Amino acid sequence: MQQLSFKNRIASNYIITTALLIFVVFCVIYGIVRFSVYIKVNNDIKSEVAKHLKEIEVKENCVLLIREKQWKKIQFNKVDISPAFIQFVDELGAIVDKSPNLKQKKLNYYPEAINNVLFDAKLEKTSVRQIQVPLYQNTKIIGYMIIAMSLEDSVMVLNNLFFILIVAYPLILIVLFLIARFIAGRSIKPISSIIQTSNIITKDNLKSRIPLPINKDELHLLSNTINNLLDRVENAIEREKQFTSDASHELRTPLAVIKGTLEVLIRKPRNQEEYKEKIDFCINEVNRLNFLVDELLLLARFENQKQSLKIEKVLLNAIFLDIISRNSTIISEKKLKCEALFSKDFYVDTDSYLFSIIINNILTNAIKYSKNNGKIHIDIREINNKILCTFSDSGIGIATEDLEKIFDQFYRSKSNQHPEIKGTGLGLSIVKRLCILLQIDLNIESKENVGTKVVLSFSK
């Protein structure tokens, strides 16, 4: 079964609701009209009952009309739109007298009917509204006065009304459906713009945006949300392209160096020392390449947010001392003075492994960019209900204009001026992403030829 379009579904849902409402309204209208008609007939019959009870008297078990000839003459000559039919019967239902307008007809007596209660009956084939009023002599019922009025006009009115409502009901629904479909089509017109824009958007064309509707309704919110999503997708793809370009360049460089070295090596026979020197150089480049690949994989893993955090209570002092111990060899080679001041044991809730990567990258950067015989100062303290971890070095520092770029992937400030300092430019990118992941505030201050200070802030 083919599914209805969105526009038709809106119109259909509207029509279903409206159909139920109109059905209830029509039923109420019909009920009110029917009630009004019956109320009028009932009141007319009760008026006739009250009037004719004054025109009769009971004597010796007989019902006698006061001024009988005058009453019959009035009944015969009276012209009513809805005449009252009157008939007197004895206690067994035998006719005693009746109004002239009945002619050859007679009202039916219903022994099972409740006295003084109006009910629907038949006068031959004519529908009437009837009442049976008992007539008493003392406490004994000696007969009944039966009064009835025709319901033909009322039934005709009700039937005509019912027919009109039945015919009008589907016609109204059809007209309302067309109107609702037209209005729904205009209301969801922005969706057509969304579809058209979505069709022309590809990975190579992310500049198109959905026109925002004039009215700030749900469709405006939807369009704005999709535009924001496209902005994020475009930025992500641009970062991915930049990352791929930079990564391929960084990977190509050590490979080119290794290839060039090996080509030079095989051009002519060399002695053992020359072979060893070139092979050691290639091994160092391979190690650099492995390190670069590891950092790229680590960065990609956090980029895709597939890393599951393992939050636990961590002793900061132990992590800092462990990282310092791991880098003790290079610290000794550069004759650096590395001081770690801890006034007490500091605990935080974080992921121990990821936090170790942050500390190791910051410390290795401090070591790498520090001059020989320089100083590295590490401090942990608690201030204003926050734990601050501070790294300070007396290295070459970072230019002020480069501070905003140091978290970009593969960016290295003035790397040409310091070719002796090797690196990939990914360390601080990893640090930044991990700090965001672990909700750690990161702040870096630096001056050229003075040094750099890195502050990690934990909320207790």
C-alpha cells in the first residue's frame, strides 16, 4: 500500500479530527432540534389536557361534556396547523365520544401505557404524540381521556434535517480536506527548500545553506539546526582534509630521507663504519616515523571519540614522579634541573592513562625546548577549591603571535630557526583534545627567550 505524502497525512489527520468534531456537532444540532420539536408538541398536548379537563364532568359513572354541542361545533370549525385529536373511552377502552376532526378514525387505547405520560403512537398510519389521562369518580377510574397530536410535520422536519446533515457531512469534509491540503502545502513549503538544498549538497559542495523561513516557528528552528549541522560537517571535513594533507606530508618526509640515504648507500661500496652510520640514521628516521604514526593513531582515536573513559581516584604526585622518572635519561643528558614541589598528596577523579599522556607530552615539550643547564619547575597546589598543576621552564619560549596556533595539528613555532629540535607538531593537539575530554582547564603563557608556563586546572 502506497504511503500518503507528508502534506496529505497532515490534511488527513486534520480531517479525521474535524470529522469527529463535526459529527458531534451535527448530533448535538439534531438532538436539540428533536428535543425542541417534542417539547412544543408535549406542551401543546398538556395545554389541551388542562383545557378539556375543565370541560367535562363525571356523573353516575359517566363522562359528560359541558355544553357538548357547543364544544363539538367549536372542534368542527376550528382550524389548527397541528390539531388535537380527543377521544373519551370507558375503563375497558370502548369509545364513549370523540372530537369531530377524527371523522372515521379512532385513537388507539393502550392498556399498558403509563397514565399521564406522553408517548409516540399511531393513528392508523399517521405518527402521533399521545397521552392517556384517567378520569375518576371518587377514587375509581371510570374512563380515559385520550389526546393526541400529529407528529407528521415534526417527523418531516427531523427527516429533512437528518438528510441535510447526512449529505452535507461528506461534502464539508471533502471541502475541508482540500482546504487543509492547500494550507498544509503552503505551511511545509520550507521543507521543499530543505529537500532541494539537501540534494545539491555533496562532500565537494558544502557551501549551500537552507533559506530560513520568515516565521520563527518549528520549521525555522529545523532549518537553522540543519544549517548549523552543515557548518559543523563542513568544518570537520575541512579539518580532515587539512589533517590528511599534513599527515601525508609529515609521513612522506622521513620516507624520502630513508629512501635517499639508502640510494646513496648502494651507489658504491663503502666501509663498515659508513654502512653503520647510514643504517643508524635510517633506524632513527624509522623510529621517528613510528612515533609519528602512533601519535596520528592516538589523535584519530580521540577525534572519533571512541575512547571510553575509565574514571578513578588518581594520586597526582605519583603520576608526575613516574613521568619524570621515565624522562630522567634525557633530563640528565641536557643537564636540566627538574624540581617537583608537592606540599601534600593531591587526588583527583580522572582517567589515569590519558592524564599520563597529557603530563608526558607537556614535560617532553619542556625538556625539548629547554636549553642545556636550564630549569623545569613542577608545582601542585590547591587554590579556591581548585587544584592547579603548573609546569614552568626557562626554554626558548613561544612568540606571542604563535600562541593561538600551537594547538593546531603539525604546527611548530619557528621550526626553521631550530632545526636541531625534532618534533611532529602533534603533542599539544593531543594535550588539548585530552583536556577537553577529561574536562581539564588548560592555559599556556610564554615569552620568547624567557620560558613557558603551562597550567592545568581541576575542579574539586
